[in-house]
Amino acid sequence: MKQFQFDYHSITSLKRDLDKINLWCKTKVFSHVVFQIYSDSLDRGQIDLVCDVVSQNFPEAICMGCSTNGNILEGRLSSASISIVCTIFEYPTTKLKLLQYTLNSETALDVVTEIKNEIKANPWVKTVELQLTIRGMSMTPFCDAFSDVDPSIAIFGGGAFNPDINRNDACVFSNVKGYSERGIIVLLIGGEDFYAYTTHITGWKPLGREFLVTKAKNALLYELDGKPAYEAYYRYLNILKDEHFFYNTLEFPFFYKHHDINILRAPISCNDDGSLVMTADIDENVKARLAYGDPWTILDCVRKDGRKIGEFNPEIIKVFSCAARRTFWGKEEISNETLPLQSLAATSGFYTSSEFLRTGEYVNQHNVTLVIAAMREGKGGEHYHLEMAQEAFSGKVSMINRLATFIDAATQELAEANVKLSLMAITDPLSSLFNRGEIQRRINKCVAEKTHACLVMLDIDNFKQINDSFGHQEGDNVIKGLSYALRKVLDECGLSGVDAHDIVMNDVDGMYAKTDVDKIESAPEFDIFNVKSPIGRWGGEEFMVLLEESSLADASAFAEKIRKAFNDVVFEKAGHRSVSVGVTEIRNDESADAACVRVDEALYKAKDGGKNRVVVL
């Protein structure tokens, strides 16, 4: 595989460069010639002229191209409006086929069907390169429709763009169907001696807290955490909704997981209602974070991925880089991330409106990303080594990276503190169960939703006597003991919830051996949030259990389990203690208060009837 790269300056210089290629071809054996023309101008007359001259000199060659936001030659941003890359395939086993279709929202899925039919008809296909216009389109259905293609086939490419990043008109063109402002060019390459390796590089890292995408449709992001999406940029980054919004947000796209890989989505503009127009579709009900770009981190990613590309032994490297990355770096430094690839193989490409790459089963539409396709013919020889000042990375961390690490750590600590505060607001510190307010709220919710349920209310017998005789510390131990018994019974029934059928079917007697109080203190932490049947301390020595989807008979059996389990606990000073239990069923069309009054009456009857017993009302 041989490649010639050059800029177009005039017809004279173009013919001179084409003569050089012709001269090389006359002395070599080759199978295919492909000209890829990248133009950061939409001047159709100029594009047609260049294509015509190329086709006249190489009538059998494939000629294809698109408009760009900048061209990449020999790993650098070209200063010319039109750049030409000629790739000559030398192995006779290598096969190519060029396709071109009209592409819009109505034809997108039909186009994918046509491409898949071509792939089936040509089993030699190993790579599918796409150059396409995506103006005003949701590309999600298009990308998802490739999911049933043989996973060994690489699919990659870039969206044609405009030299003005604020405009979205673009074009593709080829010697198959000519110039199109709404189209797609597909280059199929394969054969037994052709190999490809693809990867993508971002270098952007998540920053700060997570947001939940609560409202989004296609490329419109309406709400984060139920609030206008713009507020995230204003509150956390002080970015105003003005003419500089696009450029100020380029360094801070959204970062979230899609199809099991990390995806970036950048806002193009902000609407009056606070919604954001994104560079591509963003999923609803996903967790997203703002991300930050750091030159040091980006180059470190290039270095790491460059090693893997070098191990592949490429002969050519195609680059599809987001125009946002060009804006991020600036004209003088943009080549910093692509020039190192030139040390591995001839590197060319363009700056895109979106980048496409298949990872696993899915083709993903990327933003603010560098997609790389490395290719070769033959098995390859020694591994190439990326030429990069690696010592510059040794033990070095940029200032922005350190600040981001600090923010992440502070955010994590704050999140943990908020969780603890939220937990404290609804739990009882002594028993580690729900407090009365929370168990009451859950009972009210159950009644409001008309969920069939029963209440079990417990009271430690002769509790005042325990405090008077052995002190309040022992009284606290007894309260912890009942909490332990409740948790133990629920644990025996499974943390996912109480299965009332199992309660009735299992033998109550002899299930619990004598339990020493020391075991209560060392018992593992109990996650009350993962228990189907909420339990809480009602007040003092009283406890309440809400058994959802339970019959009265099953609730009674459960209460008897609790009574026996608590009897088996041995306290250091108080010895064996007992508990009285009331059980009732929440009736249809009654209030939560009415049910609570009745279960309290049942408990009173258990007390009045001699204690250490279960009474059902």
C-alpha cells in the first residue's frame, strides 16, 4: 500500500503531482487507486474541476471526497483549501467498491439496508468507510440499524462539514454520482490480505457531580435533574447564554455512557427556554457529567493509543477528528495530537461534524472525538514506535488535572455527607431502623395507593422496670435486641422482602438458638432500604412493621416469629425479655390513622391479656 498526499494550488501543480503518481504506477504492480479529496470550501465549480482533472488522468481510479472544517495531511492541519490523498493498493487480493446514495431522514434506513445488502453480496468486505452529510438529521436510527452486521467488519467515518463551524451546510462527491448536498459515500474495502485496526481517542475527563437527563428528544437536551439544561453551564461554569456560548462550552461537553462506552456530546447553542441544541442525539434517563479538556491528558491518551496502533504495523492512517477539537486546540497547536501518528504511517483525514465508529455491536456517533482507522496490506513486519517526547509525561500532572481531581474528591465527599444527612433524617439512631416519621409516611403511601397490607406493632414488656432496675444503658441494649430480632427474622425471609408463604410453611419452633447480646453489637449492618417490608421504631419501646401484600394469617405468623426470636436473646443484666404484639389488616377505604389506632388496640389487648403474646384484630 502506497500513499501520496499533496495540496491543490492550481491545475498546473495538480497535473504535476498526478504525473508523479502515474510515473510510480508504471514501474509497480498495483490493484486499485483511490483519490480522496478533502475541501474546506463548498465551491462546487472548484471541486468539480479538481475531480475532472483527476478522473481524466486516472479514469479507472475511485475518486471521492467531502467538504470539511479543515484538512489533515501528513499529520498536520493543511493550509490549503483542497487536499488530495492518493492511496494505491498493491495486493491483487485487495478489493474495493464505492457506493453513493441520497441521504435524508426519509431514506436513511433504506440506505443502511442497501449497504448491508452490498456487504452480504461481497463477503470479502472488512471495512466500511462513511463520508456523509448529517444536516438536520437524527443519526441514531441510522447507526443502530447496523447492529446486525457481522461484528468483525469495521465501520467508521466522518460527517462532512463547513469551513464555518457555525454553519451546517456540507457536501459529498464522487465519480459515481457526482456532487450532493444531502448524500453519503460508502467505500467498501477487504480481501484476504487486507487488515484494519480502529480506535477512538477523547482525552476529555468527567468533572464534578452527576446529572440525570430528565428530558431530551433527539439532539435537544431540555432538562437535567428536572431543571433547564442551561443551568448546569451557568451555575457550575458561569457560562452565559450569549453569542460566545458555543465557544465557551467547547471545552466542557457532556460525558455519559452509551452502548457500554463513554460518549461526549457538546452543545451547539442555547434556546430561550434553557434547552440546549446538542451536536448529536443524547439519551433520556441517563446519568451525565460535564467533562473538561486538558491538553496534557489528551496527548497522554494519544501516546497510549499510539502504542497499540504501532503494534498493528499500519501502512496508512485515516483520521476523522471533530471540528470542536480544532477549535479547542487552536490553529497553531491542533496538529499536536495528530502529528505523532505520522511517525507510524502516512496520516491524513479531515475535521468533521461528527465521527462514526463501530465498537462491538454498535455504530456510535461521536462528538469531540478523534476516530482513527489504521490499515495495511499483508501481515506486517516489525512494530512501529510512536515518536513522542515520552519523558514529558513522566510523573507530571497538569494544573487543570489537579484542580479537576480536587473538585471530584470534594464532590464525592459532599455526596457522601448528603447521603448521611438524608439517612439521619429518616432513621432512628439507636435501632438503625426507620424513625416514626418515615414509617408513618410509608404507611400513608401504602393506604393512598390502596396496596393490600398488614401492620404489626410491638412493645417491649415491662420496659420501665428494665430502666429502673438496670439503668438506661441496659434499656438501650434491650431496644437494640428487639431491632436485632426484627432484622434477623427479615434476613431469614430474604433481604428482598418477607415472603409470607414461607413464613406460614416454615416451622416457627426451634428456628433460633439462644443469642448472646454481644452478637447484637457485632451484627452486620442491615440495609433497611432493600427490605420489602419497612420496619421502624414507633417511639420509646414500641416498633412498627408494614407487611405489604400479606394476609392477616401470614402477618400473625410473622409476629409469632418475632416474639419467639426476641425471647431467645439473652441480655447481660436483664436476661430474657418478652414482647407483646398487635396485628391488624389495613381495610379498604379506611385511613392510615384508623389502621394505626386498631393495631394499637390489638397491642393493648396483648398487654392486658398477660403480655408476651400476639393478638390479632
